[in-house]
Amino acid sequence: MKRILFAAVGLLSLAGAVNAATLDEVKARGAVNCGVSQGLPGFSSPNDKNEWSGLDVDFCRAIAAAIFNDPTKVKFSPLSAKDRFTALTSGAIDVLSRNTTWTMSRDTTLGFNFAGVIYYDGQGFLVRKAVGLKSAKELQGASICVQTGTSNELNVSDFFRANNMKNGEVIAFGTIDETVKAYESGRCDVFTADRSQLAAVRLKLTNAADHVILPETISKEPLGPLVRHGDDQWSDLVKWVYFALLNAEELGITQKNVEEQVNSQNPDVKRLLGTDGKYGEGIGLTADWVVRIVKATGNYGEIYDRNVGPATPLGIDRGLNNLWTKGGIQYGMPVR
């Protein structure tokens, strides 16, 4: 019996060591390897100095801030939709933060864990305004541009079949830039993607005002960061960075006031900012891990407004991505 107990303890210790592998590797390397898009304004896009910005980019910076107290300790790897999962499986990246839809097959068969839904989205259609279309149900027989390796291809077929419409030619391209060029050159009548992506694509077109996004949303596209199966500590860390950003916004903790909020006597604030309890230790971090995050990136609302909100070129209202207390469905799990 003693041998069995010792063996069980040994296995648990080994499992703990294995599960801590990614965080240990990240700390030893001195940076988080983050997979992002090849250029999607508002989400992950480099400027002419190769400086990355966007909602997905800021999420990776929040992870780096939590670990290193330095949001710059991130290496961004631009990946196509086709190559993104291979990069994560192979260990080339630690986290994929690249407008990726949470689906059952990706969460199970492909062997990934989604940390949460950083952006609730849905698929739509972009068309030329001059055509005069008012509804996606008028697209019968239209040729449609789509990026390969996405859930958008299946959604288009499902939409046409569900509405008893004749499916036109669906033309798939390897990268977002190739898909945009094909649409703008007239290779196809319609561009389909997640609605947030369509808003970004319009900015890349020569005359954005000549194109319109049709009103229908034909699918659910919960977009979020993901990690590999088999490393619970790393999965927990990435997940709780997401929850921390939401909880900070809900509690009114901002980039500007976070140092002042450290002195708050509100029990929820004290637990979140590490002045009561040692919750950071549970994910391999320091007690002030949330202070580090918010000082570096701001809370979820600040990240949203800075990158995709109404005051940005994309001009996207919060909608479903507002907090649950403000009519949305974003909801951070409690720290306690």
C-alpha cells in the first residue's frame, strides 16, 4: 500500500512538472511567443516599423506583463489561417491570439484549449454598394471570395442550403491579402468573413465608401486565444489574464488609476490586485499580476476602445462585447 501511495505521489509530482513546462520555458526564454494574423487592422497589424498593434496583440502583451512586468517581452509570429494550428501544435508559439473561432473540433479533436471569448463575432458579407443589394438572401448564384483554412467556407454552404438558395462559386485563397486583392479586382462578387474582419478589410480597399457590409449575421463566431492541451497551468494562466481584464473593467480599475486602486478597501478589488490573498501563486505568478497587466495595457474596455471601438477607423460598437452589467455578455469569473 505504501509503495502504491508513493508511486501515486510521484506521478502527481511528475504531472505537475510537465504541466508547468510552458511557463518555465517562457520564463527561461524571456519572452512569450504569440501567434497573430498576417495583418488585420484593429486585431493584429504591424506598422512600417514592424510595431504590432491590435486587440489580439494587446492580449499577448497582457500575458507578458503578468509574467515579466514588461509588455514588450513578446515575439509576434504572423500566421496564415492554414498554418496557425500547426504552429501551436508544434510548439513554435505558446499561445495563438489570432481571431480564431472556438469550435468543438478545435477544442477536442485538434487538441486545443480556448482561454475565453475575447470578441463575440459573426460571419457576414461585403459587397459593392453600386450593385444595390440589401440582403444576403439576394446573393443567389454570386461568386464568393473566402480565405482557406477558416470556418467561413462551411458557413457559406450552410447558409445557402438553409435558405434554399443556389450556391455560386466559392473561391478560396491562402491569405487575407490575396482574398482582398481578388475581391477588389472583380474576381468575385462578394467577400465573406467575420464581420469584424470585414470592417478591417474595408479599410484596405481603394475606396472604402464604395463597399457595404450586408445586415445579416449568418453564424456565431466566438473568437478567442488558445493553447495546447496538456498544460493546465499555462491554460489557467492565459484564461485568468482574460478574466482579469474583464474584472478590472467591471470594478472601474483603469490604466490611469490602478496604482491608486491598490489602496482600495473594496474586498473584490483587494483580491484582484493582490493585497488580500495569494491568488497569483495558483497560476505561477506574483501577487500583483493584475496590477502589472492593467498598468501595461489597461482593462478590457480600454483595449477594445483603443483598437476597434467607435473612435477608431473600424468604429465598432461594443454590442455583445460589452460587460454583462451593461447589456453585453462579457463576464469575468470571480477571484476568490
